[in-house]
Amino acid sequence: MKNLITILMITLSGSVFADEVYEQNLFATETKKVSFQTEQQFIEYLKTNMPSTYVYFQRLNAPAQKRVYSEHKENTSDDITEIVLNEYRKRS
């Protein structure tokens, strides 16, 4: 009986802990806010840290790449990948 009560208490305390972690939003991801002084730094960042985004960025022509950089400078909280993909979709 003692063992049953102990196991029951451990189980219930684990579920309480899980509820607390869920309320704290443990698995939520926050967009990393980065800012760049030059367009070349922006391109290097894409190349090293976001290679899949860089592939689509490379496919854009020079004016579209500049628009992506300027839009990112205006809205640093926006996701860079989303900005690149929106510009990529507009090209056709």
C-alpha cells in the first residue's frame, strides 16, 4: 500500500510539472532578431546560417535581392526566410 501511494504521488507530481512547462511555453520558438550593417554581411549570414534560404536568395535577381535586404532592415522582427520566399514568389 505504501508503494502504491508513493508511485501515485510521483506520477501526479510529474503531470503537474508537465502542466507548468506547457504553461511556460517551453516548446515555442522565437524568431532570432539579427541586424546587419551592410548587405554583404546579410548575404554572408544567409550563406553560413541559413543555407536553404540562401539557395532561393541566389535565384533572385540583383534588384530583388536588394528589396529583400531593405525589407529586412525595415522589419527586423520578420522572418528572413519568409521575406525571401515572398520575393521569390513575386518574380514569376
